[in-house]
Amino acid sequence: MQAPTKKAIEAGRNVGGIKAAKTLSLPISYWALLEQIRSRKGFKNANETLCFVIMEVAMELGLETG
């Protein structure tokens, strides 16, 4: 298994801010992809994985800087 990069760790953890609970309804294929990303990057849970993916897309779109 590949260790997560510093960038991945920073994007997936210590996000801080407001904590809110929200139920996500996604097709099983999306959950399976999320789990594959989680596993490959070595994140602890789906929450860390979602944070990482959101930050990656935000950087691609120029909304955030890495």
C-alpha cells in the first residue's frame, strides 16, 4: 500500500470549521469508487476521502491553491 502524501493528509484531515451532519444518497458505484480512493490513499474513513476529493477538484478549478 502506498503511504498518503503530505498534500493528501492535509486535504483530508484537520479541515476544521463547522461540523454538520448530512446524509448522502449516492449510487453504490460511487460509494465503491470512494472506497477505492480511500483504500489507495490510506485514509481512515469516507469523510477524509471526501475532503481530499473536494480539495483536489477545487484546486483543479482554481478555487483553492495547493
